[in-house]
Amino acid sequence: MRLSETAQLMIYCPRCGNYVNEYNWTLETASKFSENGKSTPTLIYVLLQLADHPQQWENFKVVCPRCHETMPVKILPPMDRQQLEAYAREVGEAYVNFQY
């Protein structure tokens, strides 16, 4: 699915203090919220959208793969747009737009 399986975007969890790869955040969030025909976007998609449309995504909930805490995405530390875009290019558009 991802163009580069080794691509990493480490995201800090303010609840447990660990840095965890975006892909793991996406899978953990999907495992909690993708049920009964519902799907969730990848976290990189949400982070890119959050930069442009903060009100639309500020209450989107994510799950940390380390501490398993659910939290609104808006409490994650902001990331540099260039870093987000570089990671998106590395994993590819198909992954960024995928729904789990």
C-alpha cells in the first residue's frame, strides 16, 4: 500500500510521552473506530487537512498505539507542513487517501 514501507513520520503522544510512527497511529485508530461499515482516514491525511481546515478536523479522535489512549487530534503537537508533505510523497497518494 505505502510506496516506501520504511517511511517514518514520528508523532509525539502528549499522554504517554512516546514518539510513534504515523502508520501505527493510523492502524490503532482504525482498529478502534472502523466498525459497522464505518472507515477512518489515515492520520497523515487528517494532519494535512488539519493544516488547511482546522475547524473541520479539530474533534477527530486518534488512538496512541503505545498507551492506547483516545484523544482529539488537535492536542497532538503541530508538525511542520513541509515535513508532512515530504512524508506524504514518500508513502504515496494512494496511502494518504486510503480509508481503513
